[in-house]
Amino acid sequence: MTKFRIKPIDVEAVQYNGENESEIVLFTEYKTIAPLHGRYLTVSTEEGVYRLYEGDWIIKGPNGELFPFKPGVFEAIHEPVNEWS
């Protein structure tokens, strides 16, 4: 078995707070649908359709690909980037 480390890359991310549907829709370039009843958004990614619940994150990779993350997983592997240093 060989161990690997994820290469550090900068990504853009938005956290769904239950009220920022418009921000998520723009961020995902209109690949998001809010259902009539429910507290989640449906996001279409290259890997399938996912439900984004309040607190979940959606990230955009370097090639524009979208990945949903639960808060604990997101926080375990991502940290804020200071663009000014």
C-alpha cells in the first residue's frame, strides 16, 4: 500500500445557510434547483445530483467542477486562504 496526500489547490466555496439560494444558483452557474417543499437545494454535478442541506458546502474546483461537502468533512480538509500574502 502507498500513501498519498492531496495536492494543495485553491478552490472557491459557498456554504448554504438556508437563505442564500440565489448566491448558490449563481455560484453553480444555474445547476441548482430549489424544491417547492423542503429545506434543501438540488445540485447537478458531474458525479450526479446531490441534495445540499443547510450548513453544507459546495466547492468549485480549478476546472469549474462542483463538489458538495458536509460541514465536518469540509472543515477537516479545507482552510481559508489569505489572498494578500
